[in-house]
Amino acid sequence: MEGQKLLTVKDLKTYFYTSGGVSKAVDGVSFEVEKGELCVIVGPSGAGKTTLLNILGGMDTRTSGKVFLDGAEVSAFHKRQLTTYRRQDVGFVFQFYNLVQNLTALENVELASQICRDPLDPSQVLADVGLAARAKNFPAQLSGGEQQRVAIARALVNNPSMIIADEPTGNLDPARSYEIMLLLEEINNLGTTVLVVTHERELVERFTKRVIAIDDGKVISDGMDGYYHYEEQ
């Protein structure tokens, strides 16, 4: 039985026009993601992965094409609707954590909970990512892996339909990278849809999930075997 679709991307294009010509950051991308799926997006630098995620997360606009989340046409939202969408429907995890440095781990999560409709309990979410004992610590007192766990808790506290993680292990050593991917997998196993962009081939191949490969703004492969289907140049 086919699963229920959460995300639908139809012929998505984002072009940038400069004096040197047209840059096709995203060039006709189409795919669907089911509710409860973990999907990894891979590709070389400059392939269009981050631009794609920013559009899906409501932070960038597209040139043409459509994006639907749970039946709503996100690509047609106006500015205020996009703000609500970012606060309530998606949780974004960044490579560089983007924590507020003068707030504790718990306060960073509480801050995110104050701007959404139906937040989870910040203390419980922080405990769920393994940081109950570090709740009162400031970001500078946390390791890189711990800071990324706070960032994941912050993304989870708004009880989103989908977590979008852009290179969440990019600043971490291999052991911490594996721990963060395990955490994202655990979150997915509890029912949250997760999209992850990563350059780390070994990580992708250790987690047998769906892999979408992008190059030159296009989808070049889409497989369920947890494997890269392109070779970096």
C-alpha cells in the first residue's frame, strides 16, 4: 500500500540572472516524500541542494514550479503565510547551529517555543535529545555535537510536520556526526518526516534510506538503497 504524501515538488526552478548570464541553481526538480520518511539529499558543492532546501523551508522563493506540504501550496504563500509556515510546519537545522550565545540551552529551545502554535515542552524535548543535564549551560560551554543537539531540539519544539537539516554534521568529527545521524533517525522513527543534506558519503551508506542525488540543479538519481548514485568530480 502506497504511503501518504507529505511533500510534493513539481518542476521546481530557481534561476539567478546576472551580467554573466543565467545561473540555474534549481533546474526542474520533481519528487515526492511520504509522511514519516527519512530522505537524504546528496550532491557536489554548487549542485543546488541548499537552494532547494531553502525553498522547501520557506526561506527562498522560486522562479517557477510548485511545492506542496500536506496539500497546501507553499510556493503560492505570501510573506506572512511563509512566516507562519516556518514557525509551525517545518523545523530547520543548520550546519553552524545558529544558537543565541547569551541564552542557555533550555532558553534557546524555549525561545523557539514562544513563536509557534502548539509547542512541545522545551525541557522534555531537550531531555529527548540527551541534554537534560546541560540545560543551564550556554552554547560556549557545550561541544559541537551538544550544540547541534540543542539546535535539533529547537527545531523539534514547534512539533513540525517535517525537519529539514542542511549539512547538520558538517562541523563535527566522525563519531559526533554518527551520533547526530542516529538522533535524526530516532526522530524519524517516532514519526517525523526528515530531510537531510550531507556531503558525508560514509554516513549515507551506513543509513540505508532513500537517497536523492542532485547535480547542476537536477535530480540525477533517486534510490531506496541508501547509496550514492553519482561520483564527485
